[in-house]
Amino acid sequence: MCSQEGDDYRLLKEYANGFMVSQVLFAACELGVFELLAEALEPLDSAAVSSRLGSSPRGTELLLDTCVSLKLLQAAVRGGKAVYANTELASTYLVRGSPRSQRDMLLYSGRTAYVCWRHLAEAVREGRNQYPKAFGIPSEELFSAIYRSEDERLRFMEGLQDVWRLEGASVLAAFDLSPFPLICDLGGGSGALARACVSLYPRCRVIVFDIPGVVRMAKRHFSAWEDERISFHEGDFFKDPLPEADLYILARVLHDWTDAKCCHLLQRLYQACRTGGGVLVIESLLDADGRGPLTTLLYSLNMLVQTEGRERTPAQYRALLAPAGFRDVQCRRTGGTYDAVLARK
Ligand SMILES: C[S@@+](CC[C@H](N)C(=O)[O-])C[C@H]1O[C@@H](n2cnc3c(N)ncnc32)[C@H](O)[C@@H]1O
């Protein structure tokens, strides 16, 4: 094999095995490996891990050694046996309750997104999400499918907030939002981004607008409502009156919907917006030619298998915002997962 052929073959194997790597991560989170090792007073051998997790000795040993190879765990030899501990990566991002934990998003990816991705070829053929095949439920009402049980609603809300603990401040700092004292976070979920907002702009107030079941859950399971600068408002942003505000945030909302639904929502929001106000769209931006970055292209396919929408280029966001009446559209890339687009009324 020439060296180019060797490189191509290696790349092919890396792509083909990518799903196995994801599953190792998901399974270790699901089983509670990282919490167990975080709570243990010393590194544990695989027999101790399997007995405390109630998992098979053979499966546990294989999983732990693969986690070492993936740098999720570190191994040392004690008394002739391998003992395992979390790496810095696992302690920071994988342990439940760590301030930067991404565990809930990984659980959501493993239990829900992955099941829809199983049907990617059908999604491409049909051009629609795969809830009917993945979970046996209709998806004409998108969020009735996404929130098909109370557990699933909570899992979605918990998963979605993880990223804002890491990237909320940088995406909200992409533009100076201090001229906007009253902000409405439409489809604001648990209120995690609202919290990042009042922490960065202490003088602003934020209304989190979402559907009643989500607001109920946010008050029961999350703590944003305890901040007096944050309030919650229930409603359907396609139908119900929108609260008046200086700035509307749409974070990972437009990517759920078709162009027609986005236009309808932006027109309603323009009507409700105070003069001189604006809208801040927070999404992962595609390159101008639509062929990168890879992560955003994968997110766009994720929207295909799970929603009615897609990720978009800056020009595609401009084309949605301008007909609604918004002007001075500016796009800023943050270098993180999510970018910011600000437009003014
Ligand atoms: C993809 S999530 C994004 C949540 C949050 N903005 C974030 O970035 O973490 C979309 C949000 O829109 C809300 N939503 C969907 N349809 C809605 C509607 N018709 N009216 C109000 N909120 C809606 C969902 O409940 C959910 O919280």
C-alpha cells in the first residue's frame, strides 16, 4: 500500500469506528463510571468497579481499558493489578455536578439523538425527522414528539443547558448587550442562558418565554427563577402575544424550524420589539459556501434527523431577518460552538 493509500485507509477506519467511540463515552456515563471513580477514596480495580456498578467483570474490564486508551481514565498497576482513576478531562466534563459537566448532554445524545441517527439514510431519503421510526411516535407537532414524556422533557432541558455553563458568557459577549435593559429569551428552556446573561450584564432583566410544560419544569427542577432579575412567561411563540422587550434572544430556536416558520416567528417578534431594540440569534454558523465547519454540518444533519430545521450560513440568516424588517445585521463568530447574529429594529 502506498502512503496515500495507507492514510486513506486509516481515515476510513477512523470514520467507520467513530460510533464505537461515542458509545464507549455514552455507556461509561450511563453506568456511572466517572461518578464512582470521583467518589472513591483511591483508584479502583476493575473487579471493584464491576461489583459496585453491578456490571459484568468482563464487560467492565474491557470498557475501563478502552476508556484509558481514549484518555477518559488513567491506569496504574498496584499489587500486580490495574487500578483506574478519572483523568482531568473526565473530572472536569464527565462527572455529574462538576461546574463544567457535559454529562447530561452526553446522556441525551446516547439515549435520544443516537437513536434518531440510526435512521440517517431514511432521513436523507425522506427529508424529515425520524421520531416515528426511532420511537414510534408522530412528529407533526415537533415539540410534542421531543417532549413525549415528562422524563424526556427533563432530560432535554438538562442536556441543553450544559453548553451554556461553558460558552454562555462568550456568546453573550460577542456583542455589547448593555444597551438592552429588558431582554426576552424566546424558547429559553431551563433559563441557563438567562443566568449567564444577568451574570454578564448585572443591570438587565430577562424574561424566559417557553411553553407551559417547560416553564413548569424550569420552576420545579432548575434554579434560574430564584434570581429576581429572571422571570418566566408561558406561551406559544407562534401564536400567543410576545412580551415587549428591548432585545429578543433566539438561541438554538431558528435551527429547529423551516424558513417559513422562522419568517413567521421573526415577523411576530419584530412587531413586539421596542423601537431601537433588536434580536440576537445564537446558532452554530455555517461557512459562506455552506460546506463547513464539519461540526456545524453534523449539527445540520442532527437537525434533519430530529427537527424540521437546519443550520444556516450568515447570508441565510440575513435572508430570514431582512423581510421581517430587521436591519444592520451583523454576524460574529466566537471561535466556540455557537456564534451570534445581531439585528436591529
Ligand atoms: C432547541 S431548544 C433551545 C433551548 C435554549 N434556547 C437553549 O439554547 O438551550 C428550543 C426551545 O424552544 C422551545 N419552544 C419550542 N416551540 C415553542 C413554542 N411554540 N413556543 C415557545 N417555546 C417553544 C422549546 O421548549 C425549547 O426550550
